Amino acid sequence: MGWSTRHMLFLAFNWERRRHVQWILRSLVYLLILLLFSQIFSSVHASEDRFVYLAVTQLVILGCRKITFSIEQDIQCRNWPTLMLLPSSYFLRKVEEGLGASLWSCAVLAVAACIFGPFCGIISWPPAGRIPLALLCGLLSLIIQLLMGFWIGLLTFWLRDVRNLYFLNLSATFLFGGLILPIDLYPAAFRHCCFLTPYPWILWAPASTIVNGTGQLLLKVGGALAWIGIFCWIAHRTMARLLQAIQLRG
Amino acid sequence: MGMASQFRFLSTAIRLNLRAMVEYRYELIGTCLTTFFKLGLFLATWLMFFHEYQDVHGWTFREMLLLSGLFNVSISTVEIFCYGLRQLPIMVDNGQLESFLLQPQNTILLCAFSRGKMANLAEVVSGTIFIGLSGYLWAMPLQIFAVIILGVLFSFSLLLYLACLAFFLHGGNELIQEIISAVRIVASQPSSALRGLLQFLSLFVVPIAFCSYFPIEALRQHSMGLLALTAVGTIVFFRFSCRTFYYCLRHYESGSHGPNL
């Protein structure tokens, strides 16, 4: 790994830290969504666990950096030197850049949730013993999202506009990952279908670790690692095809 | 400029936009399909919620379908013909408004109709299907038609109102687009549960209650009073947005440096 990729994570983290307006606004949006759902959940007399679950799923979704659009821009502007000529891998650079920025965003949102959570209805916090595993699941979730985002971004070369595909993927994440309700509450047949997709490892794994504890450790961590492997392979194959197509077509 | 010439200008702008947009028809079909799935998945998420909890302050999945349908039809109709409103922050940021300011036509209409996005047709069709599925379309078609017209006017005003932020936030296009997304997220949730601060924000700061809470409640309760309130609120917000735009225009900095003498 070259110098630039090794340090990209820290550079992106610091760069995101300096974008005050963006992260303040994102925190406000996050708190507004939490307030909105706290009112919705209290009107249906849902338990506090449901709300804590939603706070974690929203954090994971809002905190993750949308690298798809920066890749889309690189391809649409035919910024081939960035893709091909730099000594470090474009794939590693983009994923690390996204991860660095996402880590800062998630940290800020988590702090916002801790400070303002009581105003939104979070009274009791989960035991501290659950947090390390939840952090690990959260990290794996961010990596899966970034890998999916990277792959969708690369598709710009063939599809011209990937915005709809990006939002389709986001909607699929909401449903199959269990954004509002944990997928444990879905009908059994549909729940099994959800576990055939990567989405439960994006939302359900970190949120249910916080709410329900550290059970199903192998499923949560092993499944996420398997999906990371699959997406790394898909992204590498797509990247190789893209570079081949650029060399052929120019 | 008279009403007749304004109307002629509008119809020409719409025709030109439609012609330009159907040029990429296969891409359009692909976009329509992905949009159907995208909105379907979003609503399926809410279906799971209403499967667990039957209603939110009287709103069931039917009202959620209606809300989602109305909101998508309204905002997408505006984006199909008036995508210029979404581009307005970039134009203000780059100092490119002169070409519109120097024309004899209405500046807001010129900016709004300068671009179109036909791909949003899929959202209009999906939205109409959702309204149909909610059962309200067949029960009260006239009221639905009125609410859609008001929703289109509201969405136009909302995009114009939020775009005005660009006059004060230099390089803030990304931020404004994020605010628009956030407003869209909040507006498409069941607003019957809102109270306190959120109720205040949705009535007086970004008055999304006039395109979510009031029209849905008007249809649900068969209340002509609430429908009239929706109409008055929408028209007042439209006038307010136009005035805000012209007020903010005083802060506009041109990108042109004039002739190099």
C-alpha cells in the first residue's frame, strides 16, 4: 500500500472534521428525524428499544459518506489520470477516503444522539458491554455500504446516470435491512429472504447488537465479512473491466 | 407582459423541454423502472411498520399511500417542467442569472422552465398509482385533483424558497440540495404525529404541513374547511416565496466582469 492510501483515511477524517457547516447540518437533520420518529413511536406506544434501534439505523445511514457521486463525477469528467495513473489503487483510495469521512460523521452523530437523546425520549442507555461489538458491526456496515457505493459509482461508465440505481439500493437497504422496524418482526418467510441479501448486515447487525445484546456473533460478524469479500471481488472485477474499456476506447 | 404571451411562452418552454427529454428513450424507460421499484420498496418498509402498529393518530397505510402519492406527484411534476429551480443555486453561485434577468419575461418562470427532467415522469406515474391504491382517487376525484394542483403550486414555492438560500451561502449548492433532501424525508413521513417544535417548524419555518398534514386530513375527514385552509396556506406561501426571491435578488453578485476595456 502506497503512502497516499495509507494516509487517505486520516486525511479524509480531518477534511470532514473541517467541514463544519456540513456536519452541523447533518446532525440537525439527524436530530429532527429522531424527534419525528420519537413522536411517531410514542403515538403508537412502541417500546423504547424500538426507538434506540431506529436511532442506530439512522446513524449508520446518515453517517456513511456517499462516494458514489464522487466516482460518478470522476468518470463523467473523464478524469482518467485519477483512475489509472496514480501509483496507489483508485479502489483503496476511494474506500479509505469514504471510511475516514464516514467515521467522523458517525462519531458526530453518535455524540449528538448521546447529548440530545433524552430530549427525544431515550431514557436508558444500553449496557457498555455491547458497545465494542456494536462498533465492530458498525465499522463492517460502513465498509459494506462503501463497497456497494463504489461498485454503483463505477457503473456510471456504462449507464451514464446512476442516481436512480443509488436510490433504489438505498430503498432496498431500508426495507431488507430493517430501517424502521427490526427484521426480527417481519413475517418469517420474508425475514429469510432478507437474510439472503447484504442489507441486514448494514442496518440490522449494528442496531440489534445495541438493542438485543451480543448474541448471534458469528452470524453478525461472519456474514458481514463474507459480504465484504464478495463486494471486494465484484468491485475489482468491475474496475478491471472499466480500465480495459478505457484503454480500448480511449 | 400580458397573460396571453406568458401562457404562449410557458407552452413553448414545456414543448421544447419534452422534445429534448424523450431523445434518450431507453434511458428513460430504465429510469422509470428503477423509480417504480424504489418507491415500491420505500412503501413496503412502511407496510411493515403498519403491519406491526395499525395506525398513527388515525393515519393507516392507506393515508401513507395517499401522502406518498400526492407528494411524489406534486414535486415530480414541478421537477419535470421546472428543473431550473433545482439548478437555481448553481446559477446564483456561478453568477449566471444575467441571461434571465435581461429578458422581458418573468424571471422566476424563465429560471424555472429553463430545464426539465423527464425521468421524473416515472415518479408521477408511481405516485398516481399509489393514490389509486389508497382508494381516495375513486371516492373523491375532484378533491384529489384540487389537492394535486395545490401540491404542485406548493412544491414550486418550496423549491424556490429553499433555492433563495444560495444568495447568502456562497458555494452552498451541495448544502441546499441536502436541505431539500432532508425536507423531502420529513415531508414523506406520517405528519399526524407531529407536535411541539416539529409542528411549529412544519407550519411556519418550512410549511410542509400544507402539502402533507392538511390535505391528507382534509381528505380523510371529508373537510372542506381544511381543504380551504390548504388552498389559502399554499397561495400565501407561493406569494411569500416569490417576494423572498425578489428580495434576495438584491444580494445577487454577477459573475460577469463586463467588457475588458
